[in-house]
Amino acid sequence: MTTAPTTVNGQVIGQAHYATRALLEGLLVQSGATFHQTLGLNYVATRGGSADIGAIVDALVGGVKIEAELARTVVDELIAAKLLEAAPGDLVRFTDAGAELHANTRAAGAELTVRLYGDIPAADLETAGRVLALVTERANSELAAS
């Protein structure tokens, strides 16, 4: 399916984001995890399976623009669900269940990514990536200044 050319703006970007997020959240229903929880697990995974609680909170606040209190609640939910467990210091680490959930959600997300982006030329994806990274950088700068 091909659509008419569209000028990139906040509305177009938002529509793509919300449509994709709705699909992702549909995949998550089966796992019982929330979108924010999977982002917390992703952060831990990028740190080798353990991470500082404050760093997870900061990553959620900075990445998805939620309040620190909600981000800390997400970490607490992951611990309560036994997906993360306390480690020495202010660290948490994957439990076996957390590592398995992360692997499963990443695999499902990868399949979705192929369906959504698989036939888009690499050069178009690279250009879109650069543009969106620049817009994100500018918006984050304005948020920091306000």
C-alpha cells in the first residue's frame, strides 16, 4: 500500500508513534507487562542484566517524559512482579522470569518491526532516523530550557 506524500510534522510523527505503540501494547497484553515496564527491562538489558535504580528512573523520565515518581513506581512494579530483584547497592538485576519476558517481548517487537519497516528502503529509513533524532534533540533542548 502506498500513500500520498506527506509533509513530516508533529501530527504525522505522533500518529506513527501512537499506531505503533498500540500494536506493541497489544503484544504486551499477553505478557501482563506494561509499555513502561518493558522500557525499564530494556534499559536493564542494555546494561548487561543489572542497573542502578536511579539510572532506570532517569532513563524513563528522559526517554518517555514521565514523572520521576511514576518511573520509580515502574521499577517497584518490576520488583513486585519478580521480573527484577535487588542486587548489592542500589542495583536491580534480571530474574529468570524478567530475562525471559524481555527476550520474548524483544522478539515480538522485532517481528513487528519487520512487518512495519521491512520493505522501506534503507536510505529512506536512514534519512527519517536522522530527521527524527534532530527533532528529538531540539525538543529535549527546549524542554530543558523551560
